[in-house]
Amino acid sequence: MKSKTLPKMKAIPEASLPLYNEEYVAQLQRFFGLELASKTADNGSLPTENREERDSSAAAAIADDLTSNSNQACRVHDKDRETTYFSLKQRKAPEVEKCDGERDREEGPTDGVGPDPPDRYRVHSRFWYAIFSFGALLGDDTFYYFIFCFSVANLSWWVTRRLLMVWGFCMFIGQACKEILRWPRPREPPVVQLESRYNKEYGMPSTHAVVGTLMPFTLLISTWNHYEYPHLLGFVLACNWTLLVCCSRLYRGMHFILDLIAGVTLTALLMALIWPWLDSLDHFLLTHPYAPVIIVVVTILLIVFYPALDGVGASRNDTVSILATMGGGLCAFWCNHRSGLVPDAHAPLGGTIDWPDLPTAGIMLVRYAIYTVIASIIFFGLKFLIKRMMQVFFGIQVNRETKRWLRVQLSYGYVPHGFTMLVMYSMGPRLCTWLGLDLN
């Protein structure tokens, strides 16, 4: 099929950006004991002294392959570095045949990814592998599931509301920037990619760096003047949290150094922009009679007008989940306030933050388990119910292809996440009080 030449924008070559270099990422991985496993016919591995030569030759082979490819549509990385969302949005060209790499980028994330081949890479230090795997977890969906259950169950609701607002605002901007800039991630080789599922999203800026910055520093700033604890220790822990998440993205081969710097810088600027308005915004969302309607309408409009090419963006599924989670949680706090269950509506409760004793730790664990069970039942039950209803009443099978449709993302993504937060944050406090599990 005859390919159509894409409109050219100002190129962004790696040579002009010293921190946008795949070899730096590969060198850091090798320093911490992670490298690609290249086999030979004799003993299955290359000697140590040939690793540098192997990496450079592999990178050169990839570059030659991209240069010799005559189909411009399949040059995913070169195309992305020379083209932005705005220039592609203006293109009114018929659909051209795409290579596998580009097709995967546009289809968005899937429900699951198969395991990596065991001989694809070598881990020489299990310690660093475990440390950086934990660091990557601090910016993943599993961590969101933990922090938003644990915070409302055992931490300050004043802090939780601010955490929701800052997280939703910063993550939406970060995800949208990915679709606008369309800068790719490091390639393998020379980099080892331990989370290849993220290849369906672009890399600039790193949203792991965004959440790895906003989470600890939102907790720190929100409690700084209202709770007594070692502030210097809190600041050191927050910096180490951010540093660990950022280094984990390099170790796992999913970002350039420039992506991480951009993510941290963007988060700092956005937090400085929104923070002076948080108290007024929190009061409005708790007290205004139409606050839930405003929250739902605004979040849905942000999803509808999300800057994805042709309405399809690999990061929009995550954005739907983020906005729905934020919206559902804020609506739940509005409901609790109307029922008189928000004691810190006008000011934080204050107090001293100490390590809990054994009975208190047990109560905290039980409370967290209750919130988690409620969230799991509601979320997976709604997912199953909506999937069956769409199949029976509308004839729509929820699969990899239909998840790209906006109506499926809203019904199968927005509704379960938003309703789960609404029910969990509303029912959880009442159930814990009924069971006598209130924290003193």
C-alpha cells in the first residue's frame, strides 16, 4: 500500500538533548546489575569485555533498520520525535497500513501482559531488583488502590481530600502532555524494558515521576503546620520517595532522564499553582448543594475533550480511572458532610503523629481490610454487571478493540471507579462505627 508522508515538525534529535539518550539508561541498568542476555553458539552468553561492543552494534543495527525501511508509517520513533498532537490532528489523510509497533501504540493498554521470556535479560543483583521494583510499585495502580483505601480508613480526611484533588489535577495534565508531545520511550536494545506494557503510552513526561513527587510532598505540606512530628525526617522521607520512584523508572528501562526531570518539574509547578486554591476549593466541594453534579460534569468533559489523536489515546484509559476515582471520592465527602460525618470540614483536627501501639495497629489493619473488601466487591461486581449489560442490551463485547470507544470507557471505566469510591468512602465510616472500630 502506498504510504503517505507525514507532515514535518521541528525534529528533536537525541544528540541535541544530552539527557534524552538511551545509552545513559542502559549504562545505569548495567551499573545496578541488569543487562540484556545475548546468547552465543558456544556457552549461551557473551564475555564481559564484549558487552559494550555488543550494545553499540545492536543499537547501530536498529538504527540501520529504521533508516532502510521505506515505509514512513512504520517509523514509530522517528515519526514521534518529529510530529506533535497538533500537527497530526490537522491531517485529513485516509487510514494507511501500520506496522505492529505503531498499531500497538494506538490500541491502548490491555488487561494483561504475558510474562517476559526468562532468558531475555539477566539480573546480577537481586537486592537492587527488589528495591527498584518496590519503587516502581509506588507509582502504579496497586499503590493507588492501597493509598486511597488506607488514607480514608486511618489517616486525616483533611489530607485525603487534598491528596485526591492534587493527584487528579497533576495526573490529568501529565497524561495529556504525553498525547500532545508524543515522545517515545527508550528502545530495547540497548535498554532492558521490564514493563513493556507501558510501550502503548508515550514517555514525556513521566507520570510515575509526577505521582512519585505529588504523593509524598502533598502529605508533607498538608500536615506541616497542623500536626506534630519530626518535620526534617518527613522531608527526607519525601525526597527519598521521589528519588526512589524516579530511579526505578530508569532501572526498569521505561524512561529517559529528561522524562523524569520534566515530570518532577511539572509537578512542582502545578502544585505551586493549585495549592493556594485548595482550601477554597475544598470548602466549595463540601458545601455547595450542586457540587456532585459539577464534579461529574467537569470530569466527564475533561475525558471527552482529552487531547488524543482521533479520539483514541493509549493514556486515556488511565485518565478515565484517575478522574473517576477523584470525582467519586469528592462526591462521597460531600455526602458525608451533609450527614455531619466530616469533623474537619473547616480546619484540620491537628494532633501528634506517633507510631501506633499494638491494639491501635490492629484496629487500623481491620479498618483498612473493611474498606478494601467493600471496594473489591463493588468494583469487580460493577465491572461484571456492566460488561453483561452492554453485551445483552447493546450488543457490545468489551474487548481490546471496543475499549477504545469513548462510550465504553465511560461506562466500563468511569462508572465502576467513581461508584466504588462513592460507596467505599460513604459506607466505610458508618460500618466501622457500627462495629466499634473508631480510632481515638
